[in-house]
Amino acid sequence: MADFILEIGIEEMPARFVPRLGIDIKKIFSTLLEESMIDNSSVETFATPRRLTIFVKDMEPVQRKVEEEVSGPPARIAYDADGNPTKALEGFIKSQGIALEDVYTLETAKGDYLAAKKTVGGGDTISILPELCVTAIKKLSFPKKMKWGNLDFAFGRPLRWLLCLFGSDIVEFEMAGLPSGRLTYGHRVMGAGPWEVATADDYFAVVKDKSSIIISPEARAEHVRNEGNKLAAELSGSVVWKDSLLEEVSNLVELPVPIIGNFDESFLELPKEVLLTSMESHQKCFGIQKEDGELLPHFLCTLNLVPKDMELVRKGWEKVLRARLEDGRFFWKNDLKTDFDTWLAKLDNVVFLGPLGSMGDKSRRMERLAALIAGKTDASLQTEMARAGRLAKADLVSEMVNEFDKLQGKMGGIYASKCGEDDVVCKALYEQYLPAGPESPVPSTLGGVIVSMSDKADTLVGCFGLNKIPTGANDTYALRRAALGIVRMIIKYDLRVDILEIMEMAFDGYSKDIKWKLEKSELLEKLGEFISNRLRAYFTGKGFETRVVDAALGAGYRDVTALTSRIEALAEFAKTEGFEQAVLTFKRASNIIKKQGSEQGVSLTGGFEVDKLEETQEKDLAVKLDETAARFEELWENDEFTKLFAILGELRSYVDDFFDNVMVICEDKGLRMNRLNLLKALVDRLSRLADFGALQV
């Protein structure tokens, strides 16, 4: 056994490409090794802006041998009338590299076929690796590819060198005009090279000691974090870490060197959000804060080398950041001179979405909708929420948000506070865009939830009304994220609202002059299906069994909070003994009602008369249904779904006895209808809890 190394040297790759490349190349190469039957201990990959490395530990020098059975032509066409092999048989023998005496007849369901056993594998690994390397490199995908020179080859960035060793031997292949070899290149300044690598085992020592590279992205990020924490502690502060930025920074450099920069204390008059955005978005720096969360006049930046004159480099970073902060201070002061009424007037000149009018129109719709939603959740907030809805989009025309669009909403909350607006309003404005994604937190206040729901519902209804419904991976207006955001907020705050009623209220807030492409009823139907699919994805993503989720959704989803409890209870019910048989029993009842009722045009009410039933078993079932009815309703009102499913467990034996002893479709029409209504009463109760048809395997 020997170790294997492949290093793909490239021009600086964009930081956003790097993490994905390391994951993809590992999956691709591991799959190729498995398909090629090349055994090994482990596959590791490493990525920097200038290199992509695959390291395979303990790779076998020879392919694994496997005996497999291969089928050939039907026996009836394998030999001619004289018993000689036909061209079909000869072709099979030649293609498989076997002898005629190796062939035998195999009986199958489709008839007799010729077959043979042959041994595959056993080839030398070093002769197979070149094709695997070329295939792996070609399989890598990028958001954008480029070509260079006159080569008919595209990649994320131009290739510059290829190092490939199996033990001490070079694995020879060529890609984009570059031959593979044993040379690597290091940090452009701190250890450029080229450096010769004697064996695959020596690679990491050469990269670290001679090339001055930290090859692992995790190690680079950890180095930045550790060194940053030490430097901040010396200032009696801590770094305001942002994981996404730390990942980006660690993929911009090969030799991270964190340093502290400083800025004038007068800039601390700016909101913390403005200072951090200036540092993070434009300079890829981190803020430094005190224990109370207030910022210190320092920042942490990351170099890609050890400079000869650290102070000179520090001053360069400080100079660039100062210019950004000066801009921020200019926008801040100008915005403070402007009132909300001025911004609200300007919103009428900002287009929201084509036929849906302006952002001014949207803010007026949000004013109405936020008050209505507040009335459903906390009526004491109606006045404040109406105000928050009206002001929600005002900061879009502020100078600060025009420059730093990531601060939309947050600046609205900050400016509202400066203008003396109610604290509830300010926080609602600040959090209105949350959650911004599946991993993003929901608003920390109910006010933030209400305004966020108003915004998202208005957008969802407007886009669906224009038939701009997401298809496949296409979701131009982030409608899936909006729907999931509403779902998450309802669940987090246990809101007892009808999610489709909110959508209907949002639709009613639009002008009657809008030329919709979908009628209201069709719009709400499609939107309901869309939300149901988002709920399905949400709960299955939480680990609930798909059929459990589908069954619960089939019983209704408009009350998302109740749906959550029903799914949890049904998941527990599904673990009980006899659950599968119970599903079959209740499914049978549902099928009978469907077939004998709606499909036959027969109206069944669920109203039955016990004294007109004849058999003991049907009377027992009727009594049990009546006996549990009040308890069922009480438990339903209190969302005690676990106990409700327990009632179904009680009913199951009575239903089984009913089916075993009672003929539902009897000759007596009156008796038949009474029995059908008895089952209808049962099915009506079942259908409030789950669609048992979706539970059947």
C-alpha cells in the first residue's frame, strides 16, 4: 500500500468557490475509486484559493478482484441448426474476453439465456489513476467557468501546475497542456518555490515548511479565530465574529496573519450596525467590542503574508476604512435631517413590482394588513402595528440604505427610535426582514413577526396573482423563503392564526384596479398548495416520516400550530403496537364512505339512529362513538392530540368487530343508510386528525 496525492494548482479562485470545491472533489474522487475497485483507508481533500488537493491514505497498488456473472444472448439464437455458435454468441464471447467453454445456460423468468462468469479487476492502480485524475478534474462544476490561451478547456480559473504522486512514483497524465509531475508551488511571497516533493507522504511537510501554506481551510479559520481572540483580549475586548465572514476570509488567504487596526473614536457616534457593515462588507474585517457589546475603536483584519513593515500595512488598512466610515457618517447626518413623511412621499416613486404599484402602495397595504394580523394575535398592538407597517419601507430611500443595502429595516428601526417612535414600532421595523433564510433567526418580538408576516404575505399574494409561481429551482422573488419564514414564525410563537386567511386578507388589501392573471379563488388554491409543500419540506426536514407528515397535512394545514402538535402526536401513535393494522381498519371505513357516498352521489350526514341498528357489533360501535364524542371535542379544543389518537385506539376494536360481523351494503335501504352514516360519523372524526389513506404502506 502507498499514499496518493493530487494537487491542482490554479490562479486565485474566488473565495465563494473554495469550500464547495473541497466537498465536491472528495465526493467525485471517492466515487471513482469505489467504481474502479481501488481500496484505501481514507480520502481527504483540502482547498485554498490557489490549490485543490486530494490525499488518499493507504491506497492498494492493485485493483480488487471480483467475480461477476454476465448474461449474453438468448439461448435460442446462440447456436445455428448444426450446433455451431452464431454471430450473437461469438460477439458475446469476444466482448467479454472469455472462452466458449466458459459459457453456460441460465434460466430466467424471461427464458433461457447464455451466461458466463468472469473475473474483473486486478489491474495496476498506477495505470488506472491517470484516467481517474482527468475525469475528476473535468467533473468539477463552477458557477462560472473561463477559458485561457487557445486551449479548448474550461475551468473556474486557469490551471498552473499539476502534482500527482502514488508513493514516490509520478502518476503521469496531461490536462490543459500541463503534464503532471512532482513539483509544487508555494505562497507567492513567503515561499514561492518551485519545491520538489519526493513522495506523497512528504507533501504536507513541504507545503507547511517550505511553501508557507496552511492547507486546511478549517485550520486557517481556527488560526484567524485564535489569533484574533488573543489580539482583542490585549485591548480588553472581544472580536465580533461572523461565521460566514470568517469562512470567506479563510478562503481568501493561504497564510492568514491577523492584525489589529484602529479608527478615530469620533466614529463611534455611528450606530454599531453601520460600523460593522462598513468593516465586514467592504473591508472583510471584524469589529472589536467591550463586554457590554459597545464597539471599541479597533478592528481585526487578516493579511495574506508577514509584511516587512507592519505599521505601514496597518496604516493602509486604516486609511481605506476611514474613507468608508466618513461616507457612513455623512449619510447618517443627512438622514437624521430628514423626517419619515419625506421618505414616505418618495416611496410613491419607487416601483415595487410592475403591475403591483409602488413601494408606497405596499407600505399602505402593510399598514392595513399588520393591524389585521395584530387583531388575530394581540389586539393591544393594532395601533402600533399599523404604524410599523406604514413606516416599514421608508428607510429604502434613505442615503444610508442606498449605500449599505444590507442595513434595510435595521436603519428604519434606528431612525424611528431617533424620531421618538414607540419602542414596539422600532423593534418591529428593525426585525421585519427576519427570517432571511432557513438558518436565519425569527424576529425576537411579536411586533417583528407581525410586520414580517405582513411583508411576506403581501409579496406572496402579489406574485401568485401575477402567476409568478416558482418552478423547479427558479424562485426569482424568494417566495419559498417567504412562505417558510411565515411558517417558522407561526410555529415559534404558537400563533393560532389561519395561514390562508392571512393570505386572503393580503389579497383584499390590493387595489381593485390591478389586472390579475389568476382569479382570487385560483390564486388562494395554488398558494395553499405551495404553502402545504413548504410545510411538508419543513417537517420532513425535521426528521418526521414522510407518510406521517402527508397524513397530518391531509387533515388540514391552515392552523399551523395545531398541525405541528398533530404531527408530533401522530408520529408517536405510529410507533405503537398494532398501528399498521389500525391504519388498514380506518382506511377501509374511509374507502367505503367514499365509494358509497360522494362517488355514488349519495349525501351522507354522519347522523345515525342507534335504535334502528340491528347487530350487536354496530350498536356497540354507535354507543362507543356517542360515549367518546364529548371527550373528543374537549380534547380537540385543548389540542391534546396524543389523547385524541388514544381514543382512536379505543375505537379500533369496535370497528374491527363491526367489519367482521356487519354487512354494510345490505338490501334494506334504510338500514344501509344508517350503517353508512355510522361509518361517516367515524370517518368525519378520523379525518380531523389524519388522512389515514396516506399512512398505508
